[in-house]
Amino acid sequence: MKLVLDTNIIVSALLSPGGVPAKILNLVLTGSALLIYDNSVLAEYVYVLGREKLKIDQDLRNLVIDFIEKEGVYTITVPNGNPFMDRDDKMFYE
């Protein structure tokens, strides 16, 4: 199974390890699913997970980002002209 995860799923997974988002992230971490990402998505993960107000442990954040870079599937996306309601989420769609 291949997944593209919105940043909110990863944030929720790290803040609430017993929740559904954590189960989804666990699929990636255990190799049951492949996480697909591009430069924009990875930059978003790094930026948001680094927000001090979220209080995500820096070591945990670095472990997750390193795992994504090493085990995820990097892709080059091509922007499309399709209208999209939420511009902030368009990168995940593309």
C-alpha cells in the first residue's frame, strides 16, 4: 500500500500515540505501507514538526524525518491545473 500523509496525521500520531493517526503512521514505520513524498511535502513535515508550540521531542521528530527520507519513496511531482479548494493541501494531491 502506498500513502501520502497530510502533515496533520503525522502531528496527531506523535502527540497521541494511541489514536487512529498513530496506527496509520505505524503502518509506514513497520513497512506495511510506503510513504510517498516530494520536496514540498518533506519541507512541510520538517517545518510543522519543528514548531515549538507543538512540543514534539526534537529527537523523535528527527527520527521520523530521517525514516521518511530513508524508507519513504521520493517522487517528483508535476503541478497540475486542476482547481483545488484548499491550496495548502494541493501538494498532497499532486
